[in-house]
Amino acid sequence: MTETRTSVTVTVNGRAVEAAPGELLIDVAERAGTYIPRFCYHPRMEPVGMCRMCLVEVEGPRGATLQPACYQHVNDGMVVTTDSPKAKKAQEGVLEFLLANHPLDCPVCDKGGECPLQDQTLTHGPGETRFVEEKRHFVKPIEIGPLVLLDRERCIQCARCTRFAAEVAGDTEIAFAGRGDLIEVAPSPEHPFTSVFSGNTVQICPVGALTAKPYRFAARPWDLDQVESTCTQCAVGCRLAVQSSGDRLTRVLGVDSDPVNHGWLCDKGRFTLDAVDGHGGLSDPLDPRARITSPLVRRDGTLVEATWGEALARAAELLRAAGEADGGVGVIGGAALTNESAYAWARVAREVLGTEHVDAQYGDGLDPRRVLALPGATIDDACAARVVLTLCGDPREELPVLFLRLRGALVRPGHDLVELAVGPSALHPLATVSIPVRPGEAHRVVDALLDEGRAPADLALDDDARERARRLLGDGEGVVVVAGRTNLAEDPSVVERALTRLADALPRARFLVALRRGNVRGAIDAGLAPGLRPGRVLAAGGRDTRAQLAALREGVQRAVLVLGDLVGNVIDRPGAEAALERADVVVVTGHGGATLAHADVVLPAAVQHERAGTVTNLEGRVTAVVPKVVAPGAAWPDVAIAAELARALGADLAMDSVVEAARAYESATGYPALSVLLDSTSEGRVAGSPSAPVARRPLDPMAFPGIRSAEWVGLGESAGDRSPPPRWPTSPRPRCPRCPDATPTASR
């Protein structure tokens, strides 16, 4: 019996290195501390060996030959030299050809200062050129999409952008056109580059050929400061780097988090910085894009600015009166908060206001008591699954980066997709079996799928498809079910019943629940859910959002504390407005919106990139959010608002800082918070899991350029061994009397 080798020995520049069989030479050398220059190679895409910048000498039967390190798989006994005269001359020649037509745009190019072409020209280039002919000139820039501009003369044809579009995102909107020296990147003749992942092509472009409209000419990279944080636009929880110039947010970059986003971001997560500053200072509080920077109190039918002391006193008066009256008070919202803020508001609701009527979901979710009790799966589990069963909306629209991860797994052999198709889905072309599901019939289709008898005729199911799906699912071994609301117009119990049946019939299957909104799982874990206390401990039931709105319309419930924009999020907007019209309403929000038209008191809150804390993604992974700029005006973090409102109501939460709130949350739930908060660059921890923290993949500035790319590439050093790249640089958090350690006073 032949023994399978688990490692091989490779000699790189005279140094023996252990590697896995079949590992790429460029990765082995980099792990050993030897940087090999490259342009086309990207660790999250298949190697193509196009740019030839990574040529190194490899010993073989016929002597040493030049081989592209990004395309060469290692084998035992391989001898490699990366800095031989032949390798250096080849690298110099490649750079000389690339620079022959490359314009000297560095002083005005957005890539200047973090450009791999600049860096590698200085570290590996010839230092002079023999070309004196006229360079190419094009009209510049051209708009290839609503967010992306192309400077064609800067392109070095590395194909990173087109490979990402086709290989990772599955888009056909951008590709090479022309031949020879006329080849260029171009959008599809039929469609502009409108992909929801277009910003990734800008980030991975190794030169300034692709630039982002919002960032173009906005700043120079050496003027930027950055922190590593977590995106809260949806429940995936992508890791990102937030950059600012002074106190102005300028750019967001994806960070290569191995268990979550692999460095990719959707455009919503990348290009929503305008929302933080209120789109340039919009002042109408009813405009959902406007920032609320001062407390507001309704006087004579009009919202007017007030001090924090006045606003908190008025809010306490309304909530106290409602709590003492029949029907009491309720709390709606909170899915956009941090875990610590959600926990603080859950304590205000139950301990101070004495109500069980709390709900972070806006009536468009699933019952957490049922779906979060199912055996859980991580994103990595879903990508490694033998079979993925989807019963949800289109993940590309609702959870874009989860779609990228699932697609990346499903295009590889050994992975099958059983799709319960409730509508058009970007995963449909990859489905092994697709079974149509009409609205309201998911539970019946699942019953028919799992039962061996004939399906009811009215379901119009294909018997062959049912049989193939049943064989693939088996007893659930290696099966992950990705589930969520399939149709917001149908009763959520339809999906809940379907999932319960799947769990019973497939005892070895696991479930990844596709929750709506950024930190809804964290808010539920913190206790902002009817019938659930912190840590998802079962408790006496309360009213959910729909029941609260009905009670408000009927006069049964008197007041509501809204954490966010209720009217802008519920399905039944007229019904919500009618309910708020009859109630005393206290709103805690960072933005304006239609809810404020019915508010009696508005308390301004810090928003994403202005607050510290932790969040929990759909798989239960707890990661840190880090403030990059100070909240404008008199806005406070939610933890501070909750603590001060509790004081105004005569209670003390003992949470005068985010650190204290994280410690209290961790103590009450058993989920990680403080340890994650204090190590904000970690990959986080999966709540309720004994697994150790995941090791960080070193950041390759050629793959994910940032403000420090030139430093570790070795600008000004020899081309030999170099230290591996550092983590993303972090900066001191902005200190503010309101955040995160100071205690606000009610008189402010």
C-alpha cells in the first residue's frame, strides 16, 4: 500500500522549507519570508501566470529554468532560486515592458503611494528604460459602471478584474476586448458594469486603471488612518478596514477574513459612507438620509431642538406614565445596534420599564425560538457541505458575500445544490436539482420531498426531481440547509414548519439561518426578542412587532420606544403610521425618517463607524466594531443613551462605558464580547462554540492593497528574504467625552 505524503521539502534560496504537496510555490516562498513579485496572482482566485512577473529559477533535469511561481506546484526536493541574475533580469524585463506604455500619472493617480507597480518598479525594476517612443493615449477616464471609472492606458492586462467578475462573482459584464496591443478591459456591449460587487475590482486592481468614483481624488493614501472593523449592512458580518482623513470617512476596504468574507465586500458595504455624514448635511429630520445630531422634543406639534437633560426628562415622563397605565409600553427595533447596546436596551425594557414586549425584528423575520434552536452551521460548514439545500430568497440580493462564498464552493466538484426555488435566484444555474415552490406552500413541498409516496397533484412537482433530491439529502450527513424568509407576504410559520420537518427527517443536517439586517442575531441573543431573555433563555411571551402595532392601533398599548426607523422597515407602512399616530413615541436613531413625523422625543445616536462594541453575524460569530470618527453634534452611543434614560427613570444599569457593557453582556449570556472587543483585529468567536479563534491569513498587499503596501514589500531593501506582511495597521480610537469610556451626564 502506497503511503500518502503529508508534506514535502522545498529549498528556497538555500533554505529548506516544509510545504503541502501541490501547494503553489509563490505561497510556500512567502510563508518562508521570501517575497516574490507578482501582478496577476491573487490568493482567492485560480492562478493564470499571465503577467510573468513572478519568474524564478527552478532546478530540473535539464538545468535551471525560469518558471512562474504562481503557477508552479511544489514537489519534494524542488530547488528554487528567486534572486538569481537570470530571475532578476527576467523581472526587470517584464517591468520594462509594462512601463513602456504606462503613463506617468502617479502624482494624480489614486493608486499613487499604495501602488504595487510603483513599489515593484523600485524594488525589482531596471531603474531606466530603453523605450523613447510615444506612449499610448486614450480618452480618460471612461465610465464603465455607476461606481467604477477606467483609465485604459494604465491597464497592465493582469486580468484580475475580469477573472473576479467571471470566476468569483459569476458576472459577464466586464471582459477583455480586442487583440494584441489593442486589448483592453471593456464592459459588455449590452450591459454596463452594474454588479453589486464592482468595488472589489477596484480594490484588487494592482494599478490605477480602475478607480472608484466616490474615492477618486478624495485623498492620498499616506494621509489616511485606518482601523479594522465589521460591516453591519447585512447579517454576514464582513471584516473591513475603514479609512479616514482627519474626521472625514474616505474609503472602506475588504479584509481577508478566512472564515467570513475572504476579502470581498458588496458595494452596499463598501460605498455607504455618505450615510454616516448625512449625505453632506441634509437637515430635514423626515429625510431618511439626514443625520440627527441634536435631541428633539415635540412642542406645539413641532419637533424642536432641546438639551439632553430636557429630552431625557420628557422621554422618562412619557415612558413612566405609559408603564403605569394599562397596556404599558413596548420596544421595537435594535437589529442595527451592537450587542452591548442591544443588551442595555433589553435591560431598560425588562428591568426599568417592566415590559416583555420587545422585538428587534420588524415583523419580517422568523421565530428565533424555533429557528435558532436548530443545529447550527457556519459559513465554512456550508461551503464544505456535500449538499446545500436552499429555502430562502435570493442570497445575492439579501446576503451578497454569502452568495460569493456559496458560489465558490458549488462550482467545485463534489458539491451539490438542491434548490427549493421560491423565485429567481443567482444560484439557480448551479443547482443540481431545482424544485419550484409557490408562496405559502414551502411546508407542503418539503413534506412531498421527504415522503416516498406520490406528491399532491396541485403542487405539480416532478417525480424524478423529487427522487434525485431525496437521494442527495439521504439522512442529512454532509447537508447544510440555508434558510430564511422566502416571501414577506406569506405567513412566516410556513417556513418554520418546513424547517422543523427537515430537522426531523434529516437528523444529521445542520442549518444556517439567513436572518435579515445586520446584527439581528446579536440583538436576539441580547434579549430583544419576545419570549427570550439574554442568552436566548426562554421566558414569558410578549408582543412581537406586528402584535405591538395592532395593540397601539387599538389603544391597548400606550407607548413605544423605537430603536431605529420603524416606518421605513415594516412591511405594512400605513398600518405602522396609524399605530404611531395614536401612541406616545420615543425614538432613538442616528438618521431621520418617516418615523420622526410621529415622534414625541428623538434621541440622536452614533451610527456605524462611530461606535465601539461587538456584533454577531448569522452563523453566531462575534466580532468587533471599532469607531473611526467621532459622532457629529450631540449624538451619543446607544449604551450611554440607555444608561442615562435608565437614570432618568430612577434606575442604574451600571454600564457607564462600552467595556462595562461588554463585561455585563458576556456575564449574562455566556457569549464572547469583552475578549473580542479588546482584540478588535481578531477573526472573532462563534457564540456558544468551544472552538478556538481562527488564525489570521497574512494580508498580501498585492491582493488587498492598503496604506502600508510599500513597507513590507521592502521598498529600498534587497530583493532577497523579507519579513511577512504585518496585520492591518490600527490607530488609536478617537477619544470623545461621549465614547467609549466617559460617562455622559443628563445635563449635556
